[in-house]
Amino acid sequence: MTPPSSQRFCDEFAALLFASLRRREQRHKAQQYVCGLLVLPGRKTLRNVAAQFEGAAARQSVHHFITESSWDWMPVRHALARCVHEAFDPQAWVIRPTMIPKAGSHTIGVDEHYLPQLGQAVSGQQAVGAWLASSRCALPVGWRLVLSERWMRTPLRQRSSIPSGAAASTLDECVRGVVADTVAAGEVPRVPVVVDAQLADAVGLARHLGSLGLPFLVRVDPDEHLRLDTRKLPMYGGRERTAGELATNLTRLWRAVDPGDGPTLAAAIPVVGPRRPSSHGDTKLLLVGEWPRDGRSGGRLWLTGSPAVSLAPVLALTRLPDVVARDFDTISEGVGMRDFAGRSFPGWHRHVTLASVAHCIAAWPMRTAVGL
């Protein structure tokens, strides 16, 4: 495939991604919209992107194409996922929430969301992205938007064109939903799923991903309660302790590991989740933690379902959320991923879908660095 450029959206690339759009006019508008996201300066609001189209009628048509048209964004995302997987050879899916601060309360999905890293609530949208990532680059291919009960009420729901099948969603539900979307993409090999979502139910997500047969890593809060798997470590007892306590105290399990960015101390500790009345048995997991060589403070903690792991490649996967954060700041921001300011639920999804395509095009030169 000929690499597309930011100045000229390659017809071959457009034909691949927008084949599901039935009319040629729709495919042309999608191309122009993506070009606008790539080359226009400043914020990429719907109004600013539409201004590149000649004539008031054409600009109005673009508004309709994004906010009111009937074209389905999911086939475009699936085509993008297949293209990214073929071209960039990613190591894993990374599922990660993104906070999009917004003033006012009229933009779709805006609510107060607590951010643990800031220790306070922030007004804005909380979106959950699915990224195909490697150590070199990360590309977004799927999105879910957290919606509170407020958005489900009349008349706000009707004004926002929220479809009848959509329901209020928590962070956990959005993570599960975006994972389901990635599985449905088809023709994309099942690489590991790395979930980096603070405040999510890590043990519940680990159980869910394990039930789907997916290899996974789920970030777990140090205060999450776990129990040692006494079949593997019978001398320590099975009472509940925090993940941070388990990782810090079992120093005899630490060993030196080099995941590719320098040596560190790490351990894989057999654990099970806390006892739950509805559970039909303990879920066997490994708690993976790492520390600087001085052992003074711990890094992030993760749960995986693999019965036996080689720690170096597992720790390499834990670096991928940082690649996502970097590429969101350096690429997604520039193509307007945060800039949709309308009330339309379908409009937000279509905008972030086309912004994801623009991100892929902007990142395309990285493809040659992978040796393809």
C-alpha cells in the first residue's frame, strides 16, 4: 500500500477504510474531513473543519454528515484496526481512559469525574480508548464514552440522539465494551490486552478477560485486597492483604529482570481474588510488581492470568500505556481528538473515528521504522 501523506489522502487508503460508506459522496466527505483534521491550524471543531468546504450548503452538509447522517462508524474502526495491525505489527491492545476537560454541561458526556492522579473531580468527558501499541508507537482504533444517568433522561437523551440501545455506563462497563468491540473487529490476531484504568475493578476485569480466553494484564491498585494462592505458597497463609503489602513483603520472590529499558527488580506472585458470594471458585492470577534496584519504592502493579510468565516480556508490555499517553499528547491532540464540542452522541463517535484515522496517517512514517 502506498503511504498516505497529510496533504493528499491516498485514494487507496480511503477506499480501504471507507468501503462501508455506501455513497461516493460520503466517502469523499470522510476524506476531506480527515484532511482538515490533519492540515488545519488551531482547534479542530466541527465548525472549523467544515469551513474548508466551499459554500454554505456544503458546510451544512458536513455538519449533517457528522452529527445526523446514518453511516455506521464501527465498520470504519474495524477496517482501521485491520490496517494498523497489518502495517504496524503491534504488541498489544492497550485499553486506557482519557479525560477531556470541557467547560459547561452541554457537550455530550460532560459530567464531574474524579481523577485519582489529581485527587479531585474534573468537569469533562471520560472516554475509554482501544489502542494497538508497540514500543515504537500507539494508534487508536476504538472508543467508548462514559455516560451518566443524567444523559439518559428526557429530553436530554433525545436532543443528544443517544440511540435506544445505549444505557448509562460506568468506567468498568466501558472498558468491557471496548474490549468486546476489539474482539469483534475480526481478522485481527488476539495479541495481549493491557488495561490501565485506575478506579476500575481490576479483579473483575481480570476474571472477565480470562473468561474470554484473552491474554491480559490489568493494572491493580496497591490497596486492592487479594489472597495468596496457598497451593503455590502454602507457608504464607491465605488471609486477605493488599496488593501493595503482598508485593512489598515477599522479597524472597524478587529477582533482577531487564525488560529492555534497563535492569529492575520484579516478582510474579500467585494470588487469588477476594472471596465473593457469587463466585464459583477462586480465580488464579499472578500479581506482577517491580521496584527500582534499591527496592525502596514500588512501581505499578498488574494482574495477569498466565499460569507461568517470563517477567521480561510482561514488564515490556507494562510500558505500553506510557507510549499511548505520549502519542495521545503528540499526535491525537494535534488532529483534534479532544475538540468535538457538540451535543450529538453519533457526532462524537464519528468525529473521534475520523480523528483516529488522521492519527494513523500522521503516524504512518513510523511504519518504515518497524521494517515493513
